[in-house]
Amino acid sequence: MTTPDDTDDALALESQLCFALYSTQLAMNKLYRGLLRELELTYPQYLTMLVLWQRDRQTVSEIGEHLYLDSATLTPLLKRLEAAGLITRQRSRQDERQVEIALTEQGHSLRERAKAVPHAAGCAGQCTPEEAARLRDALHELRQRLDG
């Protein structure tokens, strides 16, 4: 019986799942950078807007849970979205330690322009909607397994 250490390609870069995920992430970021240029959003800002379009008025910590980001990473991103006029940040009346994020009218209206992004990304990847859904589901399952 051979073990991964016995094979010549066990440490080959192309054999690594982590590198396949990493290099795919780089390609996706490049793709989205082009798609989001017209919206004047970065990829992390786009993800944050997706969370808020799904449910407006969330705390920084709630948004962070959705995006797997801590508040130290999220706060500068939110400040830039606020400076762009897309969101407001306000201390919670119930708990001043919490900052609540809400979409502005401009943030709500950007949603219409953003609706084309997922389709354009899928077309660029030359995936059918079914293939994209299977891939997404497999990646969600992998993340859940890794999270334990």
C-alpha cells in the first residue's frame, strides 16, 4: 500500500487542494474586480452589500458572522461604504457597544445595478446554473467540514 509520502507528486503544487482553491480565488477576485468596477465597489464591499441587501439594519458583528470577518477588518471597509454614501453607521440605542449598519437610499438603489453581476460571473466561468450550484454546494460542504 502506498501512502501520500511514497508518491512523487504528493508535494507537487498541482496536487494540493489548498492551491487549487487559492488560485481559483485569485481568478475569481480578478473577474469580480472587473465586474464591480462599474459599481465602484471592491469585492469585500460587494459581499458586505449583499449581506445588507438580504437584510438591512444589522450590527457590525452580525455582518462579520456572515462574512467570516472580525470587526477590526470590517470597520475600515464600512467606513469607506459610509463615505461613498451607501450605508450609515450608528450606535445602537439598546447597547452603545454595538454599531448598527443600515443602507441609504443610494445603497438600496445600487442593488438594481448589481443584479447583473452574478449572471455575468457565471457566464465568465462558462458554467451552467446547475454546475455553478453543484460547485457552490460542494464548497459550502467543504467549509462546514473544515469548521468542524
